[in-house]
Amino acid sequence: MNIIGKITGLKYKILLPDELKEVNIKDFDINEIPSACLVTDDQNIFAISKWFSPKRTRSYPFERVFNTLHISKKITVIPIVKDEGAKGDRDFVQWDTVSLMSLLDVFVIFGFYEKAERKGQKITNQQFDSEYVR
């Protein structure tokens, strides 16, 4: 059996948006900002959220994304891969994650981790390359 469908639009109404902290682009460091916030410059304002793992069920990133949906310009930063070392998990971003972000009109920036700390045979406290994300 084949099931075929077409999604033509997604409509939603935000009833209780979270108050998002504002960060100036000059002070922007993806590793230091809250998990969802507003980034401003002299002319623009946009909402940004960040994921800690490309796997949606490991760090529950959708709340962070949903907290930004009331802003017209939305961005989320997703690590393309998260490798926690020999005894840890190795997660990759899935196509349906990007598809859902597209349906929600959220731009995706694929980030990568440039720093981490070793904890036994695992890696922890990964940090994005902030200049690349900026």
C-alpha cells in the first residue's frame, strides 16, 4: 500500500510566547547565548535557537525552536554531527529534521563543533565554531 500526501501550508498561532533575551550581533557567541534568543543589529532582528545534538530525541530541541516562532525571521543552529567519543553516541542530522524546519519557515545553519573536553573515553562540553555560525 502506498500513502501519498502533499503538505501545502502550516498555520499556527502563538498564544504564550516566551520573553526572549536580546543579544547584539557584535557580542554574538553561539556558545554563550541562551538556547533561544533574539539577535539584533542596527537594522534587523531575528530569533535564533540552537541544538546540542542533531538527534531530536536526545536533547528535545523543538521547545527552543517553538519559542522563536512568533518572530518573522527565525534561525536554528544544528550540529551536523555530534560524536561523543569511543564509548559515546554518534548522532547525525536527518533529512526530516530539515524538512520540518522548512515547514515552520525556520532557516537552518549547520554548525560543527571545534572544541570539546575529554571525560574518560567520552567527549563532553562541545562548543560550536562561533565565527562560522556568525
